[in-house]
Amino acid sequence: MTTATIAKPQAKQPGRGGRRVSLPVLLLIIAGVLVLTSIVRLITGADGITSTGQMSTALRLAVPIGLAGLGGLWAERAGVINIGLEGMMILGTWFGAWAGYQWGPWSGIVFGIVGGALGAVLHAIATVTFNVNHIVSGVAINILALGTCRYLSKFTFEHAPQGSSKQSPPIESLGSFSVPGLSDWLHTLNTKHWFLVSDVAGLLGGLITDLSPLTVIAVALVPLSWWVLWRTAFGLRLRSCGENPVAAESLGVNVYKYKYLAVIISGGFAGLGGAFLSLVASNVYLDGQTAGRGYIGLAAMIFGNWMPGGLALGAGLFGYTDSLNLRGGTHNVHALILLLAILLVFGVAYLVWKKKFVPAVVTAVISALMFAWYLGTNEVPKQVVTATPYVVTLLVLSLSAQHLRMPKANGQPYRKGQGK
């Protein structure tokens, strides 16, 4: 290979990730979306789309999704695909409720983490030690966790007061708090319904109103994960196992150990997300309580390009759409149709600027249909509101698929010494 060949820059491959969006540009995009949202709110009168209550509910619903996404991030950065996040969350809901009912909610949190980690140990044994296909193992974990928790519920909750085979007895609450003074002031500003000011107040107020202690812990785990994975020697070694395990092994890294640790930590995060559902979101364990949030967490991780910050944005988006089921959904989703139609117009302009005329035409047609839907109706059916989080998940993944870059060795089998 000649020096000229080495110096020659490699062509960028499709789907391998483009240039990262800088922080100023990202903040400008967020500000633009906030302005458009405020305009749509004034046009439609749907004040609930940026209310303090809506944002607070969205944060509460985003936490388990974000924790599941963090679990996926840790595992996949070490090269292990974790489709079993849903099953690990299920184990977290059951173990958290079982321990929380007997010894209090903080014990439930610890046992929820342990429950998710137990599922992760099975996944690690199958994928790391025996090189079982990661997808097959993850699906098996999901099925096994669901059946195990249903079986255990018949022996633990069925004969307990106010319990049944599909529901635990009520669990003591962790409690909640708001930031004194500031929370009330922002809520008052939000109720004024002023342009942009009230919308920003609603967003900020939702972040500091009726917070559970576990919510604060979960939010803090996002920057903590970033610091550990990108600013410590431990994180560097772990990520090297997901990029090039053979090279990592040649430098003395115990690849098996780091893969096991990453998957177990992944299960702990997912279990904590499950415990949040049973101990904070509802104060009771319910059969089917996760409702696919493990998969949505995985989608949030992919949307965030395997980075904690992007993952948090994805979890917030999915949490917000999920919250529409609980607060004025039909009217608010109808208003958001107009917002989406306007955003698609900007998308058309961007595609034309990039000279991608066929995608621009398709986007323009979709935007026109969205405008027609908005103008032809006064509200959307309840079924549409219920399906919104899952539809948004599919749309986000399909639109962002060409700008993602997963760890290079993610999901690939590895045997110690295979590079020799």
C-alpha cells in the first residue's frame, strides 16, 4: 500500500453516520421547534401541548424508556445487542413490587435492579460464552421473563390483600417534591398563555414539578453514563470491545469480562426502569405493565445514535407522545398534526436545497395530506392517540436510519484468541 493510498480520505459509506450536529445548531433547531409549537398552540387553542402538567407527565413516562435505552447503550457499546430489554424490565417490575410490598419502595428499587440483572446474566451466558445469536437470545429472555413473572404472581400476590394473579397489593409511595417558589412561578407563567414565554415556562416547570426521587436519580444517570463511558479508562476498554474486540484483546483487555459487565449493567438499568413503573408510575405491579417500553427504549437508543444525549432526547420525545394518552389526547394530537405538517414543509425545503427531488416530492405529498387531515377534522379518534407513541417510534427510526453509526462489532460473535 503506497503513502498516497494511505493519505487518501476514504469515501463515506451510506448509513455509516454523517457529520455530527454541533451543540449551537442543535440548540437552534430546538428553539425553532419551540417557536413553531407556540405558534401552533395559539392557532389551535390547544394550550395543553405545552402545559406544566403535560410536561411533568411526559418526564415521568420518559424515565422508564430512557433507563431501558441506557441499558441498551451499555450493552451495545460493548458489542452485545440486547433485544431482551423488555424482559429485563418485566423482571424489574415484578421483583420491585414483590420487595416493595414487603420491605418498602427503596428495597423494591434494589430488587428491581437485581431482577433485571438476573435476566441479563442469562443473556450474557448465551451470547458471550456460547455465541448464541443475540436476537434469538433476547427474544427468549422476553418470553421467559413474561412467563416466569406470571407464574410467580400466582404464588405471591394471589392470596395477598388487594392482590391477584395479575396484580400486586398497593405499594408504599416514594413521595414527590417540587422546587419551592420556582415551580409555582413557572406554573403561573404557563397559565398566562403568552407566546413562547408560557411554552418555555411549561417545559421548565414540568422538569421541576412533582418529581419522584427516583426520577432525579434516573436523569442523573444519563450524564454519569456519558462520563464513565467516554471519560474513564474503564469506559474506553468497554467501548473498544464493541468496536474491535480482537484489537482490544491484543492490548490486554479481558473482552469477556467487559462484555459480561456491560450486559449485567444493561440489565440493571432495564430492571430499574421496570421498578420505576411498579413503584412510582402506578404503585402497583400489573401484568403487561411494560407495554413494549423496552422496545421503545431500544428505539430511543438508536435514534440517539448510541449516545446518551441523543438517547435522552429520544426518550423525551417518546415519553411526550405517550403522555398524550393521559392528558387531552384527542385535541392535543389534532394540534400536533398541524405542527407536523408545518415541519414537513421545512423538510421539503431542506431536501430541495440538497437537490433530493424525489424525497422532496414524497414529503410534500405527505405534508399536504397532513394539512388536509387537520382542516377536515376537529379532533382525532382515541385509537390514533393510543397508537401515537408506536407510530412515532417507527417514523423516527425510518427517517434517521441513514444517519446512524452503530459500534462496528455490535452483534458479532467473538472467541478469545480468534485474532491469532
